[in-house]
Amino acid sequence: MRDMTEGAVQRKGPTMWEIARTRKGLALGLFFGLQSMQAYVSFGWLPQIFRDAGLSVAQASLLLSLFNVISIPGGLVMPIVAQKLTRPTGMIVVLAILLAGGYVGLLLAPAALPWLWTIMLSLSGWAFPLAIALVAERSRDPLVTAQLSGFSQALGYLIAGVGTWLVGTVHGITNGWTVPLVALIISAVLFVTFGIIASARGDVDDELPAFAR
């Protein structure tokens, strides 16, 4: 019996390099990376920031627990938001404001309202499930979606790992949190910029000649 797949035409998906050369694909990867970096930074350095501000180990640990608890509902809510909203730009702007506001609070008065800064940063982390959802919402062809997902996560976690390491390194060099926090506030501007591009109408497929309508 002949193999049923004999002679079948194998469809080829785009390469990651082709995805990287599209405006929306690159923006999605950078948005994914910047929001991942914020989460890694919070997990790795938030307790130490509070400890250096004078809070006890117990207080810093409770605040990190609060951060984790508040982040959980985002995984349920944000995919629905991405589906319902044609262009979730407003949500991304709100998340960026929460992100920048949390870092400004840590910079100016970390021990004054630590629970508020923690809540703001945790809510901004709801961008993670939104970024995951946008990969599917901004691509049509399964081959494009698969490569876009691979590219976004590869670039994203590279940015997250390097960014978290840089925050710790700069903290060690400057012996303080001022410079790292200012840099993180600036990263919130990049976060919202790439988020707006990534969430705009249109699919990555439309920037790939072989998959465009």
C-alpha cells in the first residue's frame, strides 16, 4: 500500500529571522521580553529593595507573597480581554502606568507604602498572559503562530535574563537602587511603545509575503 503522505506538499512556515524582520513580530518579541524582565526583576530583587529600605525579612517576604497572589487572576482575565478587545491599547497603557508608578514609588518612598508599590507592580505583570494571548490574536496561519510564539519566547526570555542580571550588576556597581530603578522606569516607556505596536490591528502574516492575504 502506498504511503498516504507520498507526494503530499509540505507547507513551510516562516523562519524566526523572517518573523524578526516584521514590525509587529519584533514588537511582540520585545513586548514579551520587557514584561518578562519586570517579573524576573520583581521576583529576584523586590524583597532586597524592601530590605535595603529598612523593612524586616518577614515584611519583605509577605510583600513578595502578596505580589504572587495578585498576579494569579491575570492568567484568567487577560486572555479574555485580548479576545474581546479589537485593540487592547488602553489596557497596555494602564499596565505601563502601574509599572512606572510602582517603580517611582520604590525610588522615592519604598518604605512608606510598600504594599501599594507591590500591588501596582503585580497588576502590571498581568501583561504576561496578555502577551501570550496576543501571539495567537495577531497571527492567522498556524505555521506563523508557531514561529511567532517561538521567536517571542526566545527573545523574551533572553531579555528577561540579561535585564535581571544587569539590574543586579548596576546595583552592585552603584551601591544603591537609584540607577537601576530609573532604568526600569525608562523601560516602562519602551514597554508601552512596543505593546501599542504589538496590539495594533493587523496580523504578522500580512507582513510576510507568503502568508499575506
